[in-house]
Amino acid sequence: MEIDFDAINEYQRYKLMASLIVPRPIALVTTLGEDGTANAAPFSMFNMLGEEPPIVMISVNRLADGALKDTAANIVRSGEFVVHLCDEAMAERMHRCGERLPPDVSELAHVGLTAAASTQIAPPRIAEAPVAFECRLWETLETDSRQIFIGRVLRLHARDGLIDTERWRVRLQDYFPVGRFGASFYVTTRDRFSLERDAGKPTASTAIDEI
């Protein structure tokens, strides 16, 4: 099968790409509205881009009338946002943060998540999230359908015990983020395996917390 992307429409391209490029990590992004309302929304067009400088990317689609979503409008205005990685315990509340609410209604309060003060920027982080990256806008790219925000990570917050800062190791046996698998489907990250080899054969196990 071969498909000419110039011969199909925007929706068809989205369905194919979003259903085939999976699983994708999910960024639950908090920003501050102009009136101080804490906004939160999930984005699966998200990833790490590099470590020097430490930058991450989120891609936010425009609304049908071309207007900006609250997250995009807030980042354009303030240049600040917090990216959270979501685990199984908060997956349902993360998904519900995608519901359309008025700009002056906080998704955090709506779904029962707790706002906690960030250290270097104004938007709050989410206390329940296992990982939060405080970000300042580094660069913006624009397409006809999206705004792509590249943020420089200023500070990391992590759940107590998740990171060994003596050896700079993440204890992955205590970390179970979820990923996007197309439409409203998600996957867990519990089924893990190693491709390291011992005497020509895959090893039976690996110390997952040594990564």
C-alpha cells in the first residue's frame, strides 16, 4: 500500500499519522490565563528535543475558526509553561483536562488536581504528577494548523525517591507513565524488555533502575 499525502486531506493525514506514530508520550501542560486562572491541557504531540540546551516541544493545534487554544494563547502572552508526565494514577484526570472549559475555569479544580507553586516561573505545577518541567519559551514555529512551542527546561520536579541524584539514575521500577495510542486509547509502560545480550542470547532480566 502506498498513499500520496498530497492527494488526501488534512483530517486523513492526521488520522494516519496519529494512529501510526504510537505510542506517544503525553505532556499535561499548565499555563496561567490573563486573569490568573490555572489552565491545564494534555498534548501527545510532544517530546524531548535535546539536552544542551535542555529543550522540549509541544505542538498545539488551532481551533476550527483559527483561534488559539487557551494553552497556546497563554504561552504566547507569558512565555512560560510547565510540562508534566502523567502516570497511571492520574491518567483519567489527565484525559479530562482535555474537555473544553471557559478560560476562567481551571481544569485542575474541575478534575481534582492540586496546584503547587513553581520555583522559577508563574504557572503552577501539579502536585500529583510524578514529573514536572518548568519551561520558558525558547522558540515558536507556526504552520497553517499548529503552533509548535519549544521550551527551555529551567527546573525539574520529581516525586520523592524517583531519582537517585548521586548516580543520576531514574528508578524506573517506580515510574509508570502512560502513552497515547490513537483516538482516546492509551497504553501503559509495564511490559518492558531488554535487548542486551549475554553470550549471544537476550538477557532474561535487567536492572531497570540502573538506566
